[in-house]
Amino acid sequence: MQGKIKEMLKTTGLFLFVLLLTLPGPGFAQGKGGGEVPFPTKPITLVVPYSVGGGTDVQARLVAIFLEKKLGQPVVVENKTGGGGAIGHREVKMAKPDGYKILCSMFPDGAIQVAIKGKSLGFANEDFIVIATYTSTPGALAVQKDSSLKNMTDFVEFAKKNPGKLTVSVSSQTWLLHVFDIEDAFKIDLNPIMFKGGGEAINALLGGHVMATMSGGHFVIPGPEKGLVPLAITGGTKRFEKWPNTPLMKELGHDISYEMRRIFCVPKGTPEPVVKKLTAAFIDLDKDPDFVGKMKGMGEIYEASFGEELQKYYNEMCSKIVPRVEKRKKDFVD
């Protein structure tokens, strides 16, 4: 009798062991045909192509903290600066496509770089699979609160009477493109001046060194406290709640409707099971109230998007932006 019981226990134990092996668990991505791909089994590097302390870097570090809890492996942020972000983009593009190197890109700056410099950059827009984005930042054309330019009519009239003399501070290729689009839309000639960061661009306006700024909306929304007044919103689909009378460019009859986003992506060729595992982890962050609260606290508009939906947006925006950049290619600055 004891021999039969031992034999039964052996058989049961073997069955449970085999069953456990066949069940997908943490650390595994479901492969084709039901097979499993172990991922991740080592630390993941999150590459930021911009300097420490900037908006993209801060957001990437917040994502890394929460993402490693979901994936069970450390997520290490690595700043690879230079070439306006080109060096970091190129490093991820050339990395082994296995999911262990993720890019946090500032879009559409990367797409603009490609349109300006082409193959010499060493990467193209289609070299990446986009996975997630959490925030969007519409642009805002703003002036000092005591400026004589009270609205877009005043702005355009001054620019037409004084070609090339209306100075506008910018801090990225994205906002510079918005300035060019405003010039083309209203048939005016502005004088954009590039600064190293959004803070510097705003301070140049507050210090009276320029007449206007084309900056991220998160800098302009708290306008009264900073002495700023937005004249128009470039990008997004809604007016700022704090500035209900400030029109969208779309409402003024001009299609300047793209915004700045931080987009997380991996190299083209990354296995589908790994992409799915990463995408699921990024989606889980969107369900975490602590993460969402901290992300909203950064001052940008929380507007998460993932996977195929985000890839469609990315492709559409690239096809829209690239021709505009090529039209004004000679006017862009490094």
C-alpha cells in the first residue's frame, strides 16, 4: 500500500512540475506557436538623447522607476547627448534589437532632424518601433503681459509693418518649425532666436531681449504668475482651461496641429513577443494612479497612447511634418 502511495505522489509531483513549466509566468514573453521567450533576464538601458535635468530626461527617469517594478529588472537611464539628439537615436538604432535598449525620443525633433540631414544622421524615422507616450505639449505663441501685441491681429500687423524685426525665442527644432509655419500661414517675416532650453527662451522674453516666445504650453499656462500672455495655441485639439479666450491656430484657419511628445521606442527588428511584453508593461503604468499623478505633476497634458494606435499617429505626423521641414530646410539651425 505504501509503495502505491509513493508512486502516486511521484506521478502527481511530476505532473505539477510539467504544468508549471507550461504556464507563462513573469519574465517570459509569449512567442509564436505558444512558445516562451525569457524576457527580461538582465537590466534594460533607457537611452535619453538629451542632457540631464531636461524635460525628456526627467520623464524618462520617472518611467524607469515604475517600469522596473513591472518588469522585475533594473531600468538604467543613460544620457547620450550630442548632435541635437542624433547620437542617442543612432545608438539605439544600431543596438541589437532585443528589447534591452529603449529610446526616449522627443518627437517631432527627431523627425525634423531626419528631414534636415537625411542619411548622414545614420538613422531614419522608420528605424524604430514606437511603444508608448504619456504626455503631449501643445506649443504656445506668447508675449509679456504688458506687451502692445494683445492678440494675433496685433502680432501679424506689427510683423507686416516691420519685416524681420519681430524677435521670437525658441528652444528646439519643433518650436522653430512652428515659427516657420506661422510665417507661411500669415505671410510674415519673423526673427526666431534659438536658446539652449525652454527656461532660457522664457527668460529672454521676460528680460525684454525678445518680443515673443514660441514655447511649450506648459511654460505658458501659468502665464499671469510669470508675466506671460498666450496669443495662440499651436498644436492640440483643445483650448487651455486657464486661457479659454486664446484660440487654436486651427480656429484661425491654419493647420498647425502637431505637438511635442516624449515617445518610447525600440529598434526595428525587435521580436514581436518582446515588443508585446514591453508594451504591456508601459500600459500597466497608465493604470497606476501613483504614476499617473506624478506624470501629471510635471505640467504637461497627460494623454497616453500605445502600440498600433501610437504607431499610426507617429507615421501620420512624420508624413505631415517632413515636407514642411524640407520646404524650409535652409532656415533651420543646428
